[in-house]
Amino acid sequence: MIAPLRALTLALLALAVLVGEAAAQGSPHRLKVTGTWADGRLLATRIQDRGGKKDPGVGKVAGTIGALGPDHELRIGPVTVAWTDSTAFTGLAADALAPGVTLEVTGRIVGDARILATAIEPATLSADVLEILALAEEPHQLPDGSRAFRLLGLPVVTPRRVLAQSNDLTRNPDDRRPAEQLTVSFLGRPLTIGGEVGTNSDMQRGYDLEGDRRDRSLQLEQQLDLELTYPLSGSALIFLKAKGGYSSEREAVGDPLVFDWALERGESWIYLDDIGGTGLGLQVGRQNFHETREWWWDKDLDGARVRYDRPTVHAELAFARDVAPVSIVGGASDPEDAGIRRWFGQWGWLWRRGHRLEGFFLAQQDRSGHPAVGARILEQQEDDSDADLRWFGGRISGELDRPRLEYWIQGAGVRGRDTRIDFASAGGDSSLVAGQSGMTVRGWALDGGLSLATALPGRPTFTVSYATGSGDGSPDDGTDRAFRQTGIHDNNGKFGGVDRFRYYGELLRPELSNLQVVTAAAGVRLLRSSSIELLYHHYRQIHPAASLPGARLDADPEGRDRGIGDEWDLVIGLEEWRHFEVEAVGALFRAGPAFGDQQGTTVHSLALKIDYNF
């Protein structure tokens, strides 16, 4: 374990030198701004950060044609668009261009407020809406509290009371809602209606490592999410979400499909922005607690959160505790979630353009209580751990422009006490509490990586990463030194493609506990908004153990060898359409010597996800 950690430390020191040399130049910072053009400026109503990975010379403009000019030119608001015979027209022909037609134009930025189009297609924006995507200059504060900057050489003003962060509040990065959603007037204010209809299928083979031909499970899910967004005022926002759907599952070949359906309450909160001019916001209700890599948390919880936002600083503090069942009809609650109280803390500082420093902490108290030894309970009520734990740590991440290199390094520690409960079968659907034991928890974890984006055909991206979570070599000394993740993590992120995926393996999906994970990946972009990525993962335990926390296998290692095995993932994402997105993931896992006689056995899975966003 020492050698990989030493190599990672040296790599990060070298990276810090590169960051220091490149930080003065800064990294490209692209913004997508939606608003109205009036009085010689773009008055922003929505701002989205598009990062700096793409070619800074490429921009977009969307809006209604105001006038046609000579020599293949037109104007959209203040922007002049030119096109040539090589410009790709989709959904309309060049002779259909006329004042009043709404377009989306992608092309090269050839001057202030000028774009040479490479692609032109119809858009669905309102007649008075203008949308620009381009590199942004540094903003500055105006005397009235609003912010101003230049985009595509044009002045942009963001009013102080605009809920510019509403997109971050209402959108999960795993979702891809269209820019223009159905909007109706309600009590004189716009009520936005959106959501998605999705279908997921997951086929798995060989998860028991026994080579049984019948071990082929199939899971099918269909879900409808309905979302309502309503501004009570310029500084207050309500968001409501409901989830409904059904699932069917077959455990093995020849088994019947088992159906289940449920209706659940999703996010339902009110947000108050910039209270008293302090920059503080308050969000109360069921809300999504999410951070970029989902290494710490990604879960909907009932709670209250205070946010502080400034151009280069973000901080939040929250308390969460479920106050009502999530399921309205159908479904089942998880006894492990009962009685848990959580305090969250998170802050981020954009210390250089494109370089971010973050800190995190989570304090968890389990107040569910546990039954006495000898008590009889239902199997579905089993909760084998009552833990009071504290996690703390940080992350530094960013992007360099030359070469286009993304980096991240994050670390965490966990401390606290855990009471473990052992159960024995009591016949039927009952269990007997067989024993209890308490232990001190002391663990740590590290995760770091580099992702290089090239300018080669297909824009290939190459990524390497290493992650390790401590293990416990002395299980009988009363202290558990194995790291454990928060339980509300997802280990879900993105490398160079359009899709987010589980970066510790789509098939195995292990928790970073008593484990080392080495990952290498390569991906290419396809068409305009699609990608294909191939990933390899190598797994090795810190100490040989007869368990692999979080893993989806139906078999456990024997506890005599550290080699867990290898996994290969193929992730294909297609997002060429405004409303549809398709994701296909194929995975293969090959068991290592930790599984004894089952070493070399392969496990397969294939997942397909299709979503319609509205």
C-alpha cells in the first residue's frame, strides 16, 4: 500500500507545480446566458456554467431572426451570423430563413458579436429570449448590487435579485431537462412544468460465481417524474416533484416476473434567496443533497439548509432528518434509514480561475434504537448497525488549459462509535436478536486522478485514477480501522464523455472500504453530443477479509487473499436530441484469487436506459 500512496503523493506534488505555473493564465470559463436584449445589454435571467473543456473559439447563439443581410448573413438580436455552403442545416433549409424564425446557431467566434456558423437548426425559444454560450470575462460588481461582464463581446448584466442559481437548485446533474419547458401563468407568475419518462433494463449473469446457467436475472423499471417550479417573488422559489412507476424482476431463468409499483414524494421545498442582502439563502423541505463526484453524498432528504453564494465562494450548512415516509403508495422503507439525524457542512473556494478548493463534514447520529438480545422481530425490520459517526475531509480539483488536463485529489477520515447487532433466523419471516457488540471507528480514504483531453480526431480523453480506503488488520481489538463511506454516497461522476457513471465499476460497485481501486479509461466523442468510453478497474483489498462492502456479487471472498479481481466497462451515451437521451453500459468482472476456487469466473451485466425529458 505504501508504494502506490508514495507514487500518488509525488504525482500530486508535480501537479501542484503545473497548477502554480498555469494558474496565472487562468482556464477558459464558458457561460450559457439566457435573457432579453434591451438598452444595449443582455439582461440575464438564467446563467449556466459550462466549464472550460471545449474549444474556447466555439460559441452558440439562439433566438429569433431580426433581419436578413446580404452575402449569407442574418442578425439574432445584436449578434451577426454568417454561413457558408459547408454550414450544416438540420430541420430547415437555407431558403427557409426569414425574420421571425427562431434558430440555434453553433459556430466559430470570428469577432465581437459575430459567429461563422457550422450548424444551424430550429429552436423553440420565445420571441423575446436571447441565449448565448461563449467564453466570459471576469464579472464586476455594480453600485446597485448587480453584476456585469462581457460575453461574445457584449455587455451582460445579472440583477442582484435574480435567482441565478435556480438551475443548480432544481436540476440534478444526472438529469437533462430541455432549456425551454412548458410554462403557464398562475396567479400572474410563470409556473414551469417539466420532468421525465424513463425506462431502465438491467440484465445480469453469474453473480453467484457458481457457473449456474440459471443465474441470469432481469430487472425492468419504468418511472415518471413530474416537476413544478414556481417563483413566489424575485427572491423566493417553490419546487415540487412526484415520482411514480413500477418495476419487474426475475431472479433466474425460468422464474416468474415479480411486479412492484410505487408512488413517492420527491423534492418539495421552498427557497428564500439573499435574505436581508446578506448573500444567505434558506432552503427548507425535502431536497437533494449533492456534490459533484457524489463521493460524499447524493440523496434526497428532509431538512433545512443555509447557503452562502458569492462569485468565488460557496458555503452551506444543513440539518436533515426524514419526517415522513417517502412512499405514498407501495414501496418499502429501509430500516437502516430510520431515526438518523445528519449535520452537513460544505464550502468551496474558486481560488484561481478553473481551480477549486473544497471542504466537507458530516455528523451522523442514529437514534432508531436497537432491540434487546433475545427479542424477536420481523426480517424486514433488521438493522444491523446503530452508528454515531463523523466524516471530515476536502478536495482540490481543477483544469489546466495547455495541456487540457483535469485533476482531482480528495481525502476523508471517519471517527465515532458503532453498535453491531447480530441476527439469527427464528423461522418464517422472523429473526432473533442473537447478540450485540460495540466498537470504535477510525478510518481514512484517498482518491485522486488525472484526465487528459486531446485535440486528436474524436477528441479522445485519457484518464488514470487511484483510490484507497483503509482496512482493519486487527478485528478483535475493539477498534474498526476500516474506512466506510457515508451511506448516502453514489460514487458517480463523469470523465470526458457525456454520461455520468459509477467510476469504481458499474458491475461491482464496491464501497471504498478495505480496498484499493486502480482505474484506467479512454473515451472519444461521437457526433455532436455523444460519447463512448472504455474503463478498466483493478481491485485489491488492504487486508484479506471475508466481506466486500457494497459489492453487488452474491458471493463473498474467502478472506485468505487480497486479489479481488478486474472489471471492464463500456459506457455509451447518446444525447443528440433535445428531449431523448440513451445510455448503454456493458460490464464484465473476472474474479481474483480472493474467491478461491472461483478465481477466473466471469460475471456479466448489460444495462440500457432511455429517458424522455420534458
